[in-house]
Amino acid sequence: MDDGDAEAFELRQERIARNQALFREVNERLESLNRTMSELIPISDFICECANPECFERIGLTIPEYEALRAEPTHFAVRHGHVFAEAERIVERKNGYSVVEKFEEAGSYAIETDPRRGSAAQQK
């Protein structure tokens, strides 16, 4: 891969990660709403965190499942088949969704934009 191809590849990975980081932000807000209802409705709706900016499909997760997902800043929940192999790999298959792990530039961007990164550092 020449320098131009490598740069284009990195830019695509960053765009993919940027889209997923946006959906992660939305799901962080949904999580706080879902948490208050979790005793009544144990499975909460979250938005697919795939890189397709036009995807708004839902994924059902419990609050503990969501918290386990968020424990790794490079992990995202996507519907089966919504994987972008050039920037992520499947690390776990669940009922109705896959957990993907971002790598290379996309992984770095996911860590940098993790909304829990700052709060975790402040708590230490």
C-alpha cells in the first residue's frame, strides 16, 4: 500500500469510528433513561452503533450488558451483518447483535472520544 492508499485507509477508518462514536454518545444518554425503567423493562432499546450514519436499527440490551460493553472503549454493539471489516472485528456474538472491536486508527479514535474516559480519570 503506497502512502496515498494508506492515508485514504486511515481517513476511512476515522470516519467509520466517528460515526460509531456519535451513536455511542446517543446510547449513553439512552442508558441513563433506560436505567430508571430497568426494573419494569429489563431489556432496553439502544441504537445500533454501526458505522452506517443512516442506520437507526434497535438492539435490546440489559443495563448490565450495556455496562459490560462500555467497559472497553473500543467495543461497540452492532446488528448482525453491520460489521465494517476494514476497521473492526467481531469479538462476541449475542442474541440480536455482535460486539465489535475497533482497531488501528478507528480504535485510537474510539478511545480518544470515549465519553467515560474523562469521568473515569476524574474518579481516580
